[in-house]
Amino acid sequence: MQQAWRAALLRFDAHGQAVHDSDGLLVTQRDAAGVRRVVAAGSHATLAPQFAQVPVTHLPGRLIAPGFVDMHVHYPQLDVIGSPADGLLPWLEHYTFPHEARFADPAHAAEVAAFFCGELARHGVTTALTFCTSHPASVDALFTEAQTRGLRLIAGKCLQDRHSPDGVRDETGQSLIDTEALIKKWHGVDRLGYAITPRFAPTSTEAQLRGAGALAAQYPAVWIQSHVAENVDEIAWARALFPDSRSYLAIYADHGLMRRRAVYAHCIHFHDDDRALMRDTHTAAAVCPTSNLFLGSGFFDFAGAERVPFAHGLASDVGGGTSFSPFVTMRAAYFAGRAASTGVEPKPGISLSPERLWWLHTAGAARALDLQGVVGNLQPGCEADFVVLNPGATPLLARRTAQAETLAELLFALIVLGDDRVVERTVISQAK
């Protein structure tokens, strides 16, 4: 059965340009697998005669936009968000690892997974690439919850067989056995995908990284995720542990962990040869502006990523990141873009347009995840994950958006002044 919604409508064309209908119509229909897909999207005046018999939900004053895509988030770090620390490594030692040790308990993992998935949906995030802990039970708990809710979610067990405390450190051989078993159990089930997940190079031995690379070659449809070039102390540590690799990023390439569907968070302290390696291997960056600011790591060089172009999109990085809200993330990305880069090749800042920021958290992020045309957009054939946004959710926002004369002004007001109150409803394409 087809179903339609009438409201202002935002989507993106094949070139990443925003397409806006001030009075739009979105028509959807479930496929044989039970996934609701977009049948048509465009002007109400144009489409209404063709779909006159389809039930319509009219939402005056609202904006329907693609569900947001979060390219990097840690569900086990839900309870360490907002924890003070001097920087990345002390934060991991004092907060993250002790909390992650608790995920050996399946009941604890299930309780956090339920809250986490609820927060994603409440903030309008309908697709996420997610870290679990080193415990297989943490993966099972998250996938079970996401499957129940119909979320499109990609996740994986952390691989960390050294330089990690008791309770989160795993054993090399067993970690790879567990990873393969989880791939076979969960990858491709409903809207779920598996990601091979070395925590970051310093917490894996060469044997574990080689094993992860072998699994990545054996299962080319799964994703790969890790961290790289976030913090100068971390970079020095990685280079000391892997002296034969050209750079921190090259460690992953040297172990078969850079390819399409590989995503590395942060990518701050890059040279152009690192950017070229990302480009040439079709590897993507998850840009995490709120955690980079919170932990004092530096700023992603958006200009560099355009000069030597490689795929990238936005991410919350909760719990180092400070909010699940895509509006907070887009706002921080705008600030970070305007700032001069603090990377190894300092560059002047650039001004990211509101349309570009929105694309980087929807269709652009989907493209970086190799899910272009599947999620992150509302073009025909896409899975119908979308959000209903209220531009008048707060008095100040209502006052500002009422004066918006262009799409750019409307989107920018939502980015600067918006938060979870803007998200009136989140629609999941496979929700029962």
C-alpha cells in the first residue's frame, strides 16, 4: 500500500545539490522485504494528480528531510559523555575503558543498547556506523535492539589485544574467531551490516591487524572502521609501534585495511600523501567536530579534503562527542571549517554552506559509507527513512525561520539554533 506525506521537502540530486519544494509530496510503498521505499518526491502540484488515491498525511509548516547518517559513534560510551579529561589518552584510561569493561554483562549491554537506539531515533539519526566493545555480547545486544526497531545500523566488536587493561583486552586468535562468527551471524540480516573494528593501531598487535585484513579480504561486503590521526600523542605512539609504515594512516594500508567501505574517524593531522591514499583506496573519513573540540585534538581540514578529494561525512563520536544531535554536529563543523587548520599543513579556513553541511550528514555520508541511493536521501528507490522537522520548535527559531527568504537561510537557522526539539518525528522505513 502506498502512503504519502505533504510538507516542505528537502532532498539532494546526483551532484549533491539541494533540491527543495516549499509545498512537496513524498510518496512511499513497502517492497517485498517489508522496507518502505520512496516512490516519488517533488512538487505537490505536479505529483498530486498522479497519486490522488493515495492517503496523505498533511504537515503544514513542517520540513521533511532525509534521516541523518552518523558515520562514527560509540554506543558503549553513552555514560561517559561529558566526562572531563586533559586529552584523548587520559580520557580513554580514566573513563572509557572502565565503562566498557561492564559490557561483558549481556543485561547491561542490552539496557544501554535500548537507550542508545532510542537516542539515535529521537535526534533523527536513522543510519549509524557504531563501535561496540571487545565483548561479543555487546555486539549481539546492539544488533538485536536495532533489528527490533528496523534501524539501518553497522557495528562491530572492538579488536584490542594489547595496551588495554584487563576487562577490555582480548586475545588475538579468539578475537578473530569471534569477529568471523559475528559476521556470519549478523551481516546482511534485515538492515544490519558488520564492521571489522580494530580500536586503533596502538591497541592491536601486527598479528591482529593482519588477521583483520585477511577477514576484510575474505568478506569484501563488510565494512572496516577504526581511528587515525586524531591526537599528536597518539600519532607519535603509533609511529613508534609501527616504524616501518610511512605514516599512521599507512599502518592500516600495510595490513590490508583500506578499501571501499573502510571508514576512519578523525583524519585531522594529514599530509597530502595521506589524503591521496584515502582517495586512491576509496577509504572514507568520519569527521567528528564536537569530540575534536572537546578533547582539544584539532580541526579537520575541509579545504585539504577538497584539494586532494576523498570521501568524508559527519559524525557525532559520542561519547567523546558532546551530543547525538546532528544540528550540534553540523554547527561544530561550520565553526571548525571557519577556523584555520591545526593539522601538519596549516591552511586557512573555509566557509561550508548550510546545504553542504546538511549533505555531509545525509546523502554525502551515505555515499562515504558506500550506501549512495540506499539511505540519506529521498529520491525514488531510496529507503524511506526521514525526519519531520519543525522550524518553529522554539520561540527564537520560529522568529528567525519566519524571516528566512532562501533555503540556505532556513537550513542555516536550523543548524545554528536547532537541537532535538526540532525533530518532531523520525520515520524508519522498516519499522513495523
